[in-house]
Amino acid sequence: MSAPYEEITDATEGKVYTVSGNDWTELVETLTGQQDEQLVVNMGPQHPSTHGVLRLVLNLDGETVTEARTVIGYLHTGIEKNMEFRTWTQGTTFVTRMDYLAPIFNETAYCLGVEKLLGITDRVPERAQAIRVMMMELTRISSHMVAIGTFGMELGATTPFLFGSREREMVLDVMEYITGLRMNMAYIRPGGVSVDLPAGAVDKVGELLKIMPQRIKDMRKMLDANPVYLARTKDVAYLDLTGCMALGITGPMLRAAGLPWDLRKSQPYCGYETYEFDVPTERTADVYGRYLVRMAEMEQSLKIIEQALDRLSGPLKGDRVMVDDKKIGWPAQLALGPDGLGNSPDHIAHIMSGSMEALIHHFKLVTEGFRVPAGQAFASVESPRGELGAHVVSDGGTRPYRVHFRDPSFTNLQAVPATCEGGMVADVISAVASIDPVMGGVDR
Amino acid sequence: MLSTVEQVAGWARKNSVWPATFGLACCAIELMSTGGPKHDLARFGMERASASPRQADLMIVAGRLSQKMAPVLRQIYDQMAEPKWVIAMGVCASSGGMFNNYAIVQGVDHVVPVDIYLPGCPPRPEMLIDAIVKLHDKIQNTKFGAHRAKQIDELELQALRALPLIDQGSAK
Amino acid sequence: MSSDNLPGVPEEPIARTGMFGATGTGDTSGYGRLVVRRKPELSTPRPYGGYFDTVADELERALGAELADAVERVVVDRGELTFHVRRERLVEVARTLRDDPALRFELSLGVSGVHYPHLEGEELHAVIHLCSITHNKRLRLEVSCPDADPHIPSTVSVYPTHDWHERETWDFFGIVFDGHPALTRIMMPDDWDGHPQRKDYPLGGIPVEYRGAEIPAPDQRRSYS
Ligand code: SF4
């Protein structure tokens, strides 16, 4: 370990610290000059097997990885700063684009944070909570499907990818039917959800529930005992519980190390305590274990969706989906029209020709937004990759003062050196893929 | 059967476009689903996504391009063999989209020349296929040599004369 | 205007006027006269309620008399417990929170920076969220440092997961974490100027050089004439 500062100089104003650190190119140069037997391989940021724009700088001794460095930031989008310039409701449009494989989770974490600040957590209607739960679990399935599919593809097997994207497509169809968009739907809003389930949505989800178990079984049949798959995954990228804790790793990686830590059970939100499901764990702490956990989680998700669906079509039918507070709830109970757009003819008729006050109110709420009492809150949900936390700070205005996301991919990616060093270079790919980082979430 | 060399070459080129996928963000996921079984890009002879820019002639920039990534994009573009085309997929790649901030390049046309701008956030796979078909049409009708120079001038003139969208009306 | 007839206007300083904080252009909403007032800083009196009292007691006991000055303020707000910690004591406090059997906050959820330009002498805040898996509890540590001397001791030695989180906070806010093994930029390019998520950094319009070309600000971009 070197000194924290490159240099410290005394100037008239006081001490001047230079913390420039080493440039990556410089680093590569130094390393190349130093070791004659070592090979420095630069993977990415544009590489098909690194899951997006991730860059790995590997130090190789023959086939063995002696040092692995991860370079991120190639997708830094400035979402957190951009949100400070938009209203609280518009924030959902931004957060949904962070971890783009699990948009609903970002929205939920953010909205739970905002609701905590507003103090309306208990007033969010139950129907909205059940819809949130259902949408989250649907997203979990689609996200895990992509994770397993791309994992297969990165190892050179196309069939898991084809299976995975076929199944994901099925989920996306349902999502589109409900929200109007396939991805990045900004469906969950502070106080509830943007539109109620359209007619026929329950049947659509029911259909999915009928087909999906068989599809998951197919995937299991193909991979669970596949000797090639086992050879590439068993005992690869081992990371035990101590390592996970130290590195702050959550999600399937932690559960594959044997700890049944799942926020849905331990610190429930959105009414998860009323659903019946198990937290699958494995004790192998390797890539195969993570795969098994993901598979089992999808099966559990189906169970949760079924229960949520029963409630939505049964006791919660016809309930509201937005908090009953005209100052916060988006003015219109949007309805999904035949054109697939969320508009609301009744509401428009009301504000345009019925009531002047309603028009003013609508205008105020849409342009200015609602005010959120000053303070800070942290809300987290269990996303497919681990604990997704939103640190939301308000100064009492109509825009967030600061929003920070604790993205599980960002934290979990720190495990790359721990899991890869000392292993074979080919196993780097499966190690990274088993972490399942989504660069949009990592870099935000 | 009569044709020109240009048409034959265009036909050959358009039917064997090898894309170098430049998946960056959310749009890349839709790009992947385009290659998936439901939308099946193989119908256009384009399922072979090239991992190496040297063996590719179409770059599909799918997603938001950060300032940090811009030099990489340009480098990959420079490595591709001529003739080459670029599709800017999604509003982020086309104009920066909703992220008009310090981190994102406001449209990849700041860095590489773009042939097709594809709006949407993200564009549906069908929209991407439509963009690809339009690009095929463009490739088919590309001219050579002096004709090409003339074509470029003509297209430029056409673009300059074009009315703003609002004046064009709904009639095509 | 006599104030007897008006509802009591809070005395707190004005935080912001207008909607988007924009001057000149940008604010087209007509809400230019919006006034946002700032909440005073308070510390919560005991009892805090819930498990918070136990955590506070245990921390006091574990820190002992020597470190009694470590916690400046305790705030309980919206069901969350926040310890404002003196920066010199951060590492000890974090280590105690992690290791003491009655506390055991073994999982850290990272560091989040916040820039409050109006809080003189403590402009930059680093917020650490901790979670105890053993006891299923949560708390938040908040450390501040003045803009003129942006130093906070690094907690990587206690929570190795803070490695990237502190780099990110340095990158975006310019907080120097003393003792971090390699405090380099993580998100922005290595040669970037400034710390973009501070409040004094504009959202867009940063001239970015790319091979001699500059990208202008969004509002001065591309004129179609
Ligand atoms: S256009 Fe939309 S979907 Fe595409 S990268 Fe940008 S934000 Fe993502």
C-alpha cells in the first residue's frame, strides 16, 4: 500500500494534496515493463463476454490469473444528478433506466423512499402493493432468465440464451399489456402505481403461470446435470460467507454461500410478510450454486405471483391503486386506452369543462409536482441481484435534493478479484457472469 | 436479367450485413431480443453478430454513450472495414435523449457518422428491424465513384430543401 | 401587512426560491415565486423508540468514556436512526459497530455523498448505511467535513466494501478519504476536471474535448438555420 496522496505540498493557502492516482494506461505500462513472464490482457470495455461495458485488466501467468482489476464507469449516465432537476414523480422515469433488466425494482425502491419521506407508507392502497409485488416477481423471472441465458451464451452455448430470451419475451408481453411498455416503464409511482391492471391482465398473467413452470423445468433439464455445464460451473469462483460479508455482497451470491438473507423475509416491504414463499439457499458458494439459487428463486416467484393474482382478482378487486391524497396522487387515475397510451378521457373532460379548480390543481401537480418534507430516508428492496437501496434526500422542495442508489451490481462486482485471482482465465467469464452485473446499475 | 454493377454489389452487400453490436445500455437488451427466437434477426442474414470490428460492416450503437466510452466507440469504428454503416439505436444514441447532462455525449453523431437514427426508448425490436430494412434499401442503392459523389450532393440538397416535419403534413 | 392575521411563517432561512432553481431561462412553469424553507437541525431527545434506544445505549457502553465525544448528534426521523459522528472518530465508531457482539453491524450498504453548500463548515456529508444481519437492525452514520478541508478517514479497513463506494464519493463530491488504498476516479474519465455531482457543478454544458472538438452546452447546441 502506498501513501494515500501522491504528493503533499505546502502552499500559502495551506496544504495541497494531489490524489490523481495512477492512470490505467500508466498502470498497464508499468506492469508490462516489470514482469517478463506476465501477460497483461485487457478485456473490454467492448467485449461480448463481459456483460456490457465492463473492462477487466487481467494479469496472466500462463493461463492463471494472478491479478484481476475491474474498471467501470463506461456507462456513467449521471442519472442521480439529472434527477435533482426534475420533480419527484419524474424521478421514476430516470431510476427505471438504471438497472435496466430489473426496472420495476428501481422504481419500487425509489418510491418506497419517497413514500417514507412523505409519511404515506401505510396509506398506499393494498391493491397497489399487490400489483407491485406481482410486477416485481415477474421482473425477477425475466431478469434471472436473461442472467442464465447470457451466462450460457458467454460460455459458448446458444440454447440457454434462446430459451432465456423466449421466456423473457413472454414476461415482457405481459408487462407491455399492463404498463404499455416492454422495458423502462416508470409504472410504479410515489403513492401507488400509474394505472390499474387493464381488463384481461389477470388472465394473461394466469396464462403465463400455466406455461412458465414447464419452461423452467426445461431449462433445468438442460442445465442442471449437463456435464459440460457442470465442468464450467462447479467449484468455480468460490466465495464463502466471510468474503461475501466483508465485500458487502447480497443476493443470490450470498444465498449460494448458505445464508438465507432475503429482505423480503427479514425486513418485509410492500406486504411481503403476508405471502408464503421460501428463501432458497445452497452451500456450495460457487457458480453452480448461484445458478441453482436463481432457478429456485424463479420457482418461488411463481408461487408469489399466484398468491398476488388471487388477491388482485379476489378481495382487492376494484380497489384504488393510488394513494387517496389528491395532493400527492397523480391527478388522473390513468386508464390504458385501446391505443396503448395511458390517458383518461373522463379526467380530461372533468378538468377541461367541469371544474376550474380541478384544472388548476392538475396543472400545479403536473408542472410543479408535490412537495416532500425535508429529511432523508433509505429504502431497500431485494432485487434479483441483491439489496437495492435508495438514499433519498429532500430539502422540502418539489425536486429531490439528492438521490443515491446503492446498486447491488456495483457492490457485487468488487468480488471479481476475490473470485478470479488464482483461477484460470476461462473461468473469469463464468465468474463475472455468475455475479450477473448490469452495467446500467453499476455506473448509473 | 439486366442490372448494373452497382445494383449487384448493393444486393450482395445488403444481404450479408455483419453487425458489430455495440451494446451499451437498455437498448442493447432490446437488441439482444431482436436476435432472440421471437424476432429472429437471422431472417435478414444478420444473426452473426460480430465480436470483432474487423469482420463487421454495420455498427448498431445501442444505448447511451458516455464521455468515457466515446473514444472507445470511435476506435472500434475506425477498425471496421469499409464500407461501413452506423445505426444509432434509441434516443440516447441519437441525441442524448433524456440525459442532457455532463456524462453523456449528446448524440453519437458527435463521434461517428450515423446513417439511420432510430427513435424510441427503447425502440421495439420491430422498430429495429424496420431500421435495418431501411438501411438495406440504402445499401442497395448506394452508387460508386463519380456517381456516388453526385448522389451525395443530391441527397444533401434534398435534405436542405426538406420542410420541417410540422409542415410536411401526414401525407408521405 | 400585519402578521396577526396570517398563519405563522417559520423563521427558518429560505432554502430556495423558484421551481427549478434556474435563473433567467429554464423556468417556464410560472412558479418562480415558490419559496422553500429550510428545516432547522435538531437532535432527537430520548427516548427514541423501537430498538433505537438499545442500539444507542450499547454504542455508548461500547465506546466508553474515552470516545464519548464521538457521536455529535442523534437524529431519529421517519423510523430511521442516524448518528452524526465526528470525523476523527469515524473509524473507531465503525469498528465498534461492526465488532461489538451486542451491535454487530456487519453489512455496510456503502457510502453516499451529499453536498449541502449552505451548511457552513460542514458542506460535504458522507452517509453510511449499516445493517446488522445478526440482530436485523439498521442505522445510518453521517459524517461531515468542510469544503475547505474535505478529508474524512477511510473506513475500508473496517468495511472492505467501501473501497469502490469511497472512490465513487471522491469522484462525485471531492471528499478525500484519508487512508484509502487507491483513491482514484471510478466513474468519470481519469482526466476529468471537477466533481460533477456537487451542487456547484452544472448539469450540462461542460466543454468536453474529444480530439480537438468541443461539445457545447445543451442550450447552445445545433442551430438549424
Ligand atoms: S434510449 Fe432509452 S432504452 Fe435506449 S439506452 Fe437510452 S435510456 Fe436506455
